[in-house]
Amino acid sequence: MGLFKKDKKLKTKENSKKLTEAPLGYWEEKSYMMAIPEKEEDILMPNEIVDKISSIENVTVKEYKFDEKDILNIKLNYDDEEYEVGVYPGGFTLPEMYIYNYFHFNDEEIEKLKQAKSSLTIFMEFNKDVKKSFHLQLKLAIAIMPNLIGLVDESAERLIPAKWAKLAANSKVTPGPSDMYSIQVVYNENGEVWLHTHGLCRCGLTELEILKSNKENYKNHYNVINTFASYIIDKNGEFDPRKDYAFLGVLSNRQPIVAICKSWTEAIDEYDNLELGGAVTRKDAHNTKTSPIFIYKTEEDQKNNKISKVTDYDNLWDENPIFFFSDEETLRMKTLAMERFDYAKKAFQHKENKVLIKIGLKTDSGKDFEHIWFELLEFDDNKFKAKLTQEPYNVSNLHTGDEKWFTVDDVTDWIIYTPKFEITPSNIYLL
């Protein structure tokens, strides 16, 4: 079945227009991150910075020097891989639009960031394992400035809370793909919505977009772009979304979601009356390596390279489309969920909280697993009882409402629903 073969190379049509991609910006070629101190005196001297970096587990500083721009350049080894890192101090003004992108900040944190006047920028080129590289960058920031009040991830255009950064840096588990990019949602008064990422270029990838979305369906489109972005990150450079297609999930009617991209210079020709994301709106931004997503509706379409717009599925999303995670991401999420499972256990002791736990169930074929949500009902030492919340696709002996006993080893993810927040292993900083 052609739709289920991954990484097949495909030809793309030549663009008839003379549009070209602009060169990458400095924040796209390398990963730029600013550590924000509460006080300017928290910014260390160069020799102190080198000492702090040398104290990181599995890090060895090989050499360091200043260049003609007074940037401290450090060559280091981390887990037997070489990295080159640049560090320099500078001023700071809070980019308020970043506040509302992905993470939550309380009023006190926002006020401190508004008052901050200085920063320390840490930039580096990512190695092939981009999640490991991003993890290292967080470790560097926390080591150099342990009392920071926040990070500005300039490459992903968002703020990172200090609490999240410290938890992530100190974890044995790398951050996930979705921690490395942001998805921005832009809309106009006519109801047209444009979704696009920031942060993928620093990973050696293309940014992703969905054009001509709408307010009724943009959340589903967000899931498409999020799944595709995570997929190409996990492929570690072995997948070109402009030539290869990916099987991202299935709709409620079992229709597969098979996605591929085109450069924006070609993709905008597929749309009429494009108000957001057209050539005019790209004169000064979103004109480098960025690619709108399309779909193949059928295997025949895939063979003939006949693409369709993601919006063509807008009457098929229904309430329960399933989006897939890579095996690597499933394992990473499981490891993090187990590492932080005590948070879910403690939260369950408070009656106002509801806890859902994702369990990997063996499918009818016995060859793979279907990961599905259960509601936590009770604990008994290291075991817990939970109730199935949705009908499985490929597990015929279990149905919605069935109750079973499990152990922590069965857990692949969890969610805590509090009166204020939805807490996952990735955002426990909210607790």
C-alpha cells in the first residue's frame, strides 16, 4: 500500500514564477537564546562562565577565545561530540508578543521580565541530534545563570519560564520536538487563518505552514502541523518533507492523513485570493526556507503527485482524529512520564483534580501497540486501576468504560486536569 510506505522520494513541479527564497537569518542558521538575569551583576565574567560550563556533567571545555566582536567563543565536548558555542552580554527589552506563545507566566514573572534591562546571549549550531543539542543549550544557560528569571528563545520566537528551563536542563530526558519550535496563528478580519512555525530552520529543516485555514478548523490544522514538525525532527535529517511524504494519522472515518510540503515560492500558486501568506506579505519575513503543507487524499493521488489542500479535510475531522507519534517520541514521552509520575500520583490525592493516563495496549495483530487514554480511579501500592475513556481502533477485547489494573511500567503519558491548568509531564512547572 503506497500510502503506508514512508520516505518515498517524489518529484515536484517546477515553479513558473521567479520567486526565490531569501537567505536564512542569523537566528535560523544557529540557535539563539538569551538568559535574562534579575540583576545585571548576575552576569558572570568570562572566566567564571567557562568554569560554570566546565562543571556541567559530561561537558569538557577544549578551548575558548574572544573574536573581533568581543564574543566569547567556546569549543567543548558533550557526550563525545564537539560543539562550538558563542556567548555575549547585551541589553534587553521584553518582546511582549512572545509571552503568549506556548508557555504560561504568572504576573510576578512577567513584571520581572518587563523590568529586566540586560541579557546574556548563548548561541550555537545544532549537531545532527537536534534534541540533544537543544538540551545542551538549556544546560549551558542554567549553568551560566542559575538564578535567571526567564529565557528568550529567539530562534523559536518565544519566552521560556525559568522553572521549565531548570526542570528540562536537569532531566535525564531530552526536551521533546514540540519544545524546539513554536506555531504562530495569524488571522484577519475576514476569518482567514495562517499557521506557521519558528525554530525548525535552526534544526537544519524547513519551517512548516498551513495556508488559508479558518477559525472553525485551525485547531485541527494546528495538530497537523505539530505532528509533521515533530515527525521531521525525529527523522534527524533523513527526511525531506518537500520530496518525501509522511503518514501522520487517521481521521474518524479511517481516512489516512498523508502529508507533503512545497516551498512557499511554489505553494502560493495553488491558492486563489490568498490574503495571508501571499508574496506581498512575505517581502520582509517568512520568505526564507518555509513550506506550506499539502495532503494526498488517495494512493492514486500519491502515485501521480496530485496534492490537495489540508482544508479539503475540514468536513472530516469530527471529534476523534488520531495523530501518530514516532517510536522515538513515544519512548521519550514514556520515559519522561515515568520519571515524573509522582506528580500525577500526588495530584490524584486532591479531589478537585482529574487524572488521565495513557497506556500502550497490544493491538489485535500482537505486533505493535495502540496508545490510548484511561481515567485514573484508584491506587494500590505500585498498581492503579483505570477506566478506558475511548473506543480503541485495533484492540477488539476492550471497550469504552472497561476498567483494568496497571503498573507504572505500562504508562506512556499522563494528564492532570486541575481547576486552572492542564498539567502534563512536560509542563509540571505549572505546579
